[in-house]
Amino acid sequence: MTTTRTKFNDIDSYIASFPKETQNLLEQVRETIRKAAPLAEETINYGMPAFTLKGNLVHFAAFKNHIGFYPTPSGIETFKKDLSLYDGAKGSVKFPVDKQIPFDLITKIVKFRVKENLEKPANKK
């Protein structure tokens, strides 16, 4: 498992740095996001896998005991009732690796974030 601040160039490299069990969870999260946001682009942002679509969409990351999911504060606020079962903060949620990851909920949140980003007015300069 990654323990130092390694710089990754892509999501494949990030995922490959973890044990097989964690890799499987990360790939499932990645695929869930891809299906919910097929037009989004994959990148590494803040040292973790991210998807962008007219700005940041969501990030995710692996830790020893959880998968972190970062759908921005609006994603957390909109789904706070569903997310109340999990630890988290203003813009993040922790899905324990020893429990079933709520892929249906991730799908709903990502679709919400896609809609939110697409409806956002273009930044004026």
C-alpha cells in the first residue's frame, strides 16, 4: 500500500500501488463513476484519482480502513441523509473497506454532480 507521497501520472498507476483487494475496490468505484459520468475525463488531482467535467466532479482515494469519496460539499449536503451512516466531513465521506461500498449511492451522487456542473454558468473573465 502507498505510504509515501508518490506522484502519480494516471489513475492506473495510483490503483496499481495498492494491494489486490484494495485495487478491486478502487476499480469498482472508478467504473461506477465512469458509468454515471461517461463524458467526464479522468485525471490525478490533489494526488488522488479525479473526474472532471466542466470543472472538478468527484475524487476518490484509498486508505488503510476506508475508501475516501469527495463529491464536493454540495454532493455531501444534498445526500446527507443517505450519507449519515458514514463518517465524513464538509466535502468528503469515508466508506469502510470491511463493509459493502454503496455503489448505487455513488452513482446518484455522481449524476447529481454532473447535472450541477453542466448547469453551472460559464466562468466570466
